[in-house]
Amino acid sequence: MTAAIAAEGLRKRYGDVQAVDGVDLEVKSGEFFGVLGPNGAGKTTTLEILEGLRKPDEGSARVLGLSPWPRNSALLPRIGVQLQASAFFERLTAREQIVTFGSLYGVGAARADAMLARVGLADSAGTAAEKLSGGQGQRLAIACALVHDPELLFLDEPTTGLDPQARRNLWDLLREINAEGRTVVLTTHYLDEAEILCDRVAVMDHGRILKTDPPATLVRELDAPTRLTVESGRLTADRARELLAGSGTRADVADDGVTLTIATRTPAPVLALLAEQDALRGLEVRGATLEDVFLQLTGREYRA
Amino acid sequence: MTAFRSLARAQLLGWSRDRAAVFFTVLFPLLFLLLFGSLFKGASAPHITLLQNGPVVLFDSMTPDQRAQLNEEVTLVRDDDQADALEKVRNGDDDGLVSQGPDGRLVLRYSVADATRAATVQGVVNGIVQQANQDASHAPPTYVLQASQVEDLSTKPIQYLTPGLLGWAIATSGTFTAALTLVVWRKKFILRRLRLAPVRLPAVVAAPVAVTLLVALLQTAVFLGVATLPYYGLKLTGQWWIALPLVLSGSLAFMSIGLLVGSWAKTEQTATAAAQLIVLPMAFLSGSFFPLDSAPGWLKTISTVLPLHHLSTAMQNVLTRGGGWGDALPTIGGLLLFTAVLTLLAVRLFRWDDA
């Protein structure tokens, strides 16, 4: 199977800013690939180079086996790019938008209508694009990107600004799109989104890719402690430390008056101890997340 | 071709739903035409009102025929309160006050606040006195003056207002449409979306251009339709339809100005302000609203380099002065050359996006 995207040594500089500083990337055909990074990490520039909107200063990129630069009209019909939800003609209805964009690819109105129904906008076909809700706007943008049945889909922060329900709704749609065999490349601000959707994730910062792996692998390799939390009151922090030390279990204990938190790499004996003390009320066990991976890799808070 | 058709359709739909755009490109200039057309209607020689204070033999002894002839130029009102009559002349309600002194001398008091009326009232009264002296001498006049204006007798302000205001309307709509389309398409990433689609650039450019040309023809039809109503009385001459290629080349020229503005401006506000700063002074300097006949020489010199001046003049020639291709072709050529130069400049400044 050939790679959907193969990029080597991409570099792009804007004035004094080295936006992309040596990016190597390989995305397999049919993969759901996430690019994660703080604002200004170089995600968008990397995507723009792959889409053929910018010429890299250095390095080479092949998308579906073709070169995206200069503007390659053999490649364009095979990729779909979802732009911001506001990237529509003014004062046109949802249906008029998608029919117009479809016709740029030689796609008929019937296919445009089907696409509109597919993203659940059949009832809003006559609504002006400006009047659609945030979630509907994103759906329309995705429908416009999919109208010509592309093999490879680029999504730039598709769920930014959506309410939780609209987000989940969109996740289902994106999963379906990927399940049809399309390769999806997604940049996102949200680590949970990447964790749930992506087969592999590239963590970017300062124009470089720090690590590329499946989310679960990234989390596992972090080898971070598991955090167990229970209600305060049943067991004091001092007593817990005493008991843990007595049984030879290494753990950090903290109590903020509401929650007693025990962080450990060996959760089993800690759980047993809490059960013995009848202190399991309100128990939650939380493993490391992509956020912890991110913090460790970039050494800073996630600037969403 | 499909790409061009659907983009043109999208542009036309968007335009027709934008009430402000329709108002400012079609109705607003038309309102100017209606307003100016009514204001300047029959504004040839001003009609004079003359006050008569006390008995004036010259007026009182007029035959009914002479009186009727006088009434065509002058409304004569008797007002024997001298102070009141002077006040009326002073504040401009009436144009002159005539009284007769004990020695038979006629005294005319007038105000110079309005130079035209002051001159007219002197001329009229002087004429009456000369005529009366002539009649009193019972001899045929030695010299006779026959005066007539050089313009066709049907020439009215509407004959220059229509081409002038139509030129301004086309300039406004061409400049604004091109500038705003470019800025909005860039800001809203529509340019980017078009760049990512397998369409050829000419189709992308041709669509809004075609729509703007269509709007220009619509403006022309509405203008000529209204101005030729009997109330406004515009009379079109022979080859008036040569105005159509003029309108189209003028529209292209102003779109190229808009393209330059849109390539440079980053926001709609900047684009609107820049376009207005170009079009409105140009309209005044080109004589779109009033003729430049009495303007100083340097101003006329400026106007000769303005495309709108040439467009309006050529349109006036073919619409109302019996002009033909000879009047239109040099202007069409000039406008197209202007378009080519500005478009080349705009292409050099063009940016796909703001980054």
C-alpha cells in the first residue's frame, strides 16, 4: 500500500519565524492521522504545504504520489480541504453553496443534495449559510470538502467553538468518513479529540514533529503514575502515608479537604488498602492521557 | 464553462439579495437623477418679480398687449409701502423696486446678492425704458439686435445630467464591486477554496466581471428609461446605442481601479473608504454632477486625465449631441488601455491570502 502522504525535511520561514523546521511525515492510505500542537507550532503551515497552497523553502512532499506544488490540477480533485465554517459565498443558501462548489469539480446537483443529506443538513438546505449554527456551518464546510468524493481529506480544527453535543455529532461523521476508506488528516486543539479519533498522532512544537505514534502507545510509553481519588474524611492523608509505607508501596498522597488523591505506579495494593479501610467512596481511577504526554514532550502547558 | 456559469450565478444571486448593493448601484444614482432633473428643470432665464412703488407712468399706461408681453418675463406687483418693499428686495423675496421721481426719472433698486437676477432685472427694466423711448421718437430703429443661443432649443439640464450621473453610477458600481469582491473573497477564504478546486483562473475572474457588466447595462437601461420619460424630457439622438460599448468599457476601467484597491486593501472598511476617495472626487472633477464650463483652467486640465470625464463626455456626445463612432472609439480605446495597465498593476499586488 502506497503512502497517502510522504514528506521529507519540510522547512518554511516567514521573515524571522521558522514556521516549519524540518518536518518528516508519512501518512498511510486509509489512516486517521492527527497533528497536535500549541498555537504557532507550525501545524497549519505544514498542512498548507501538503495542500499545495504554499511552496516549502526546503524539502519535498508527495501527496497521493503527486507533487502538490506548483498547483497540480491532477491532484486537486483527489483531495478535499475543509476550510473555516465562514468560508462561504455571501447571501447564498446551504444548498446553493454546495451546488456551486460541486460544479467547480464537475459534480452535479444530485450529488450535492445527497452530500447535504449525508451531513444531516437536508432540512436546512434553504437556510442562508450565515444563519447556520456553528455545528451546522462546520458540517456544511465538511460536506463542501467531500462533495467531489476525494480520497484524502484535510480538516483544520473542525470542532473549535462547538458545543459538546455538536462535537460528538461531528466525531461520528468523521469516523464514518474514515471508515469508507478515506484518509483523514486532522489538526486539533483538543487532546481528547485526537485520542478518540486518530489512529496515529504527531505532536508538533516549534516547527518540528516531536513524536508520532498511536495515542495509546504514546500514553503507555509515558509510564506516568495512575491517580486514585476518593472522598476526603474516611482516611486522613497522614494515616494513608503511614499504611502505604508499612506495606512498602511507593505513592504520593495529597488531600485538599474534598478529595484524597494517591498517585502511584502500582495501583493494585493501593486499591486493596483503601478497600480494607472502607475508604472507596467516590473512587475514581485515572490513567495518564495525551495531555500528560503533551506536557512531557513540549514541557509546557497546552495553549488551546 | 460550468465553473464560470455557476460562479456567475452565485455572484448574481448574492448581489441581488444584497439590498444595500442594489440600492447604492442602481437606485441611489437614480435618485440623484430624479432630484437634479426636477431641480434644474427649465432653469433657463430666471423669472423676475418687480415691485412698483407709487404711480409709474411707463407701466400704468401700457396697453393690454404690452402688459401680456411684459408678464412673460416679469411679474409686476404694486406695493406702495416703500420701507416694506425695500425690505422685500433686500432679503431676496422680490428682485427689484421701481418708483418714479417727480422729474419723471425711473428709479430701480435691486440687490446684488444674486448676480444673475441683478443683471436680469437691470436688463429687463432697461429694455422697457429703451423700447418706450424708441416708441416715443416715432422713428424706426437704426440697429436691431437678434440674439439666439447656440444649443439646440431642446437642450435641457437632463441632457448632460443623464450621461454624467450614469457615468458616476457605473464608476461607483464597477470600483466597489471589484474591490469588495476581492477583499471579501480573500478574507472569507473563498479565494483559497477556489485555488484548491481544479478551476482555471480566467473562469474565476470572468464570473464577477460578467455580473458587473450586466449590472452596468441594467443601470443604463434604468437611467435612459427614466430620463426619456416626458416629465424629464431627455431626447436621444441618432446613434445613442453606441453608449452601450462605452458603458461596458467604462465599467471595465473602473473594475480595474477596484481590482487595484482590492489587491492592496486588507479589510472591507479600507476598501470602501479607498474606493470612495477615488470615485467621489473624480465624479466632481469630471463634471458628473454639474458642467465644468465655468471651472478654472487648472481644474479642467485635471479632468482631462480622468477616465470618468472622458466616459461622460463621450456618452453625452452619442446620447444627446448626435455623435457617432468617431466620438466613441477613441474613448473606448483609451478606457481599455487604462484597464490593461491597471489590471497588470493589480496582478503584481495580488495576494491569495493575508498571511
